[in-house]
Amino acid sequence: MPETTAPRSNSPQLTEQHRDLLDQVLDKWSLQILDALCAQPLRFNELRRAIPVVTQKSLTTALRRLERNGMVERVLTSTRPIAVEYRIAPLGKSLQDLIDALLHWSTATLPDVERARAHFDDRIRTEEMPS
């Protein structure tokens, strides 16, 4: 079926590279990590306390992914004993306004989404009922 609308010429097209990047920096744990680190640098266990439902393995994986993508910096402190601190990098900080906008949007639209879900679920239940 041919597409009926022309692509917007001023908008970037969603490519595999875009999807890959967005998947890596906007997943469930990454959003919470970036939010916590925007407030202040934190050590690993402080991050675990800030996000109590994340497992150690998931937190480690997400931090490495965010560091690899330039969103988070891993800094060795000169304290005794030496510790690792995670800080928001400039690239990660540049996401803060976008994440805040998504949070505001989701807060504003959540009642509509919940109504749509309930309507859908009711319709599916009705359709599944034997006549």
C-alpha cells in the first residue's frame, strides 16, 4: 500500500542508528540514572539507594552503556580507599530538558492513556466472551 503523505523534509528520518542510540540511552534504568546524576555525582551504592528496584547487574550494565555513549563519566576519586563516582557528562546533561518534557507530557496525558487502556481492555474482554 503506497504511503499517502509525503515525508517531512525538515525532519530527520528515524534510522537504525537513531533507534539504537535511543534504545541505549532512554531505556528503563538509563532514564532514572540520568535523572539522579543530573542532581549530583553519585557513587555506585548511592545510585543503588536512589533507584532501589534496580539490580546490581542491571545498574552496572546501564552505567557502562551510558558511559560508552558519552552520557556518563566514571571518575576515580583520590580518597582513601579509592572510590568510583559517576557524573553526568555534557552529552547526558543535554538530555535533561528533553527528559523533563517527556515527563511533563506523560504526566499530562496519563489520564487519557489510562482511559484508552481501560476502553481497549473492556472491548477485548467483550469480544472474547462467547455468545
